[in-house]
Amino acid sequence: MAKFEIKMPKLGESITEGTIISWSIKVGDTINEDDILFEVNTAKVSAEIPSPVSGKILEILFKEGDTVSVGTVVAIVELESEEGEEEVSTESAKQEEPTPASAPAPAKAEEKATPAAPAKVSEEKVSKGTADRWYSPVVLQKAKDAGISQSELDSVPGTGYEGRLSKRDIELYIDNKKKGVSTKPAPAAKTSTPAAPAPSQESAPKVAPVQVTEGDQVIPMDAIRRIIADRMVASKKISPHVTNVIEVDVTKLVHWREQNKDTFKKREGVSLTYMSPIVEATAKALKDFPRINSSVDGYNIIEKKRINIGVAVSLNDGNLIVPVIKDADKLSLSGLAVSVNNMANKARANKLSPDEIQGGTFTITNFGSFKSLFGTPIINQPEVAILGVGIIEKKPVVVETPEGDVIAIRHKMYLSLSYDHRVVDGMLGGNFLYRIAEYLENWNA
């Protein structure tokens, strides 16, 4: 009977390891597809990991509290098989029952296939990106019964963890197919223009060792701080940073918030902060200047269709995380306020899901919460720009009126935009930043 390897999943773009907090199963347990196997804690999120297959737990290779690298096998499952049902081939199964090089991998499955099946579903492991796309026995059986070919099965989008095709996905696909409803297939891998060769990198400069003297305290970086350090250094090496700063008169916005914050809190159940209007103004400006909402791949510029805005959140331990508000341009101000509030609360409670910290196309960081006037933030790769928000202050300002210039007290705030000079020039960066300022200065929700 085939075996299946449960591996430590990758729960974020920069995550390289996870700590097993607790196991929900033990050796000898019989599990079903989507049963929770264990809870893992990473530098960014905590998550319960479901089983992709049904079967019996043969081995548990790590104990609670162990920190395990992404991709490492943590448990082995003996797959259950039903009469007439094809088994999923895995790397471990192939190693135990090697096939001759001249024989095709799915030959054994062909012998088992039911002759009456209108189209055979291959058992071979399908590669999708950098991760293997596999199918549970239940999914394979349902696809075979419905006469779905391997190529068609590969095109069905999955909603399970890491894009896995779940039982519910295949049932929905088959039902829609019977009804004649078009189901959007998973995008096929396309051949991109070869990336420009990276310039030869000079050897890293030697750093003089730091002298530790008596009384000095040596504090090892925790996992999150190590990731932040690595990502910030990498971003500076990848993107030539340029920063523009603009002062914005947000007097209308301040007065509007004062007039509406109590009513808003009663109606929506969350506080009306300045971040919600700032996110809305930024989303509008990104639609006006789509080049800012992009990434760089060699000599290719990839303008993103979706506007997914990350909002940096400071954690109680002094670290930082960036949850992402997906399709921010499609949310109302109330929707943005609720999203900002919920994301911040989940971040500080370490309850963000992997999906909630991935897929960002632009980032906002708020220096004003620390009473800073402005800052020069570092770009969150692979994005090409990041907005810094300063504190709002009352200032005496010369204001032009029909009767002449007068000095008035106005609410002013600095915005700073750091951008990747490979694809964003000064004119584009300046115009984009000024457009955000225009939306905020003429605020009329």
C-alpha cells in the first residue's frame, strides 16, 4: 500500500521554517482528508495544517516544540485504497517500488484502470510552479468517474491549501460542467521572456567584528527579526531606492473625522482611524497610475491587475508584520475600516492566515503612530513602492483667500514615497504622491 509524506508547508514568501506547537493525531490513528494534523507557528503566522489525504498515521517524525525547515517530512501516512480506486503515487512510494527507466511511471495505474472509464486519470505527480500538485484518491476517483482527462483535471483551480484540489472543488466543477456553466480554469504556465542576466555581484564587503566589552548585553535576533533583517538588506540590494516627500493639508479630513467618528463607531463597531481614508486615497491613485502597482521580473515590468494594499502593523514584541487588504479599490470606506481593524487585531494576536500576508502589490507604513514627521521606508519586495505616513500636526500656514493672504491654523501631514528607480522615475513618483495628496486635501466622503 502506498505511503504519503506530510511535509512542513511554506506559510509565507519569506518563511523558511516552522515550529510544531501541537499534534492533533498520533501513530496508528486513521484520518480523513482535511482532518487537522498539527498546529505550526512561524515567524509570521500560526496555522492548523490539514491532511491532504485519507489513511493511517504510520510515523510522526518530530515532536511538539521542534522547529522544522520548510519541505521537511514530518509524518508519513499509509494511504487507504478502495476497490477499483487508483492510489496516489508519491515520491516515497516510487522509491520503495522503483520502475524501470524505460517504463512510463503510470504503467501500474493503467493495469488497474477500469476498462469502462471513458477517460483515464493519470496518477503521475504534476508539477505546478515550485510545488508538486497532487490529488487525493477521492479526487482521482471522482474525476475518473466523470470522465475528466488528466489535462482537464490539471486546469481545475483548487481552493485547498497551496492550491490543492479538494473534494469540494472537484464536485463543484463536475456539477457546473453538467449544468453547462463555464468554470474558469487555473492559468496555465506560460513561457515568459527570459529574465535579464543578473549582473555579477561583488563579494560581500567584510565587516569588522564588533567588540563585546564587559557589561555589554548580547541579544540574539528572534526569528521574525532575522527575517526582517534579511529582507531589508535584500530589498536595498535589489531596488535602487529614491524617496519623495510632500506636505499635505488634511484639515478637511480631520474635521470630517471629528464629525463622524462617534456615529461610525456605533454603526460599524470599529473606530474610524485616518488609515482608512489614506488606504482609499492610495487605492484610487494606484488606479490612476497603474505602473506603481507593479513588480519587476528581469527586464519585464508586470503591472498588477488587482490592487492589494499591505498595511504595516507593529507587534507587541517590537517586530513588524504586513497584512494585506485584497482588492482594496473595490471596498467602501466602511469596508476598509473594518478590514484595517480586523487585520491589525489578528496580527497582534498572531492569528493571521498565510493568505492574509501574501499577494500585496503596494504597502503603507505609518510613522505618525510613533510621533515621527516622516521617514524613508524600504520597499517591500517584490513591490516597487511604499508609502510612509507622518503624524498630523497643527501649523500656522499662509492661506490665500479672495480678501488676500491670511495666516490660519491648518492640520498638516507629511507623506513620503520610496520607489524603485528601475521602473519609477521622479515624474511618475512625484505625480502619484501628489495625487494621493489631492484626494486627501479635497476629502469629501
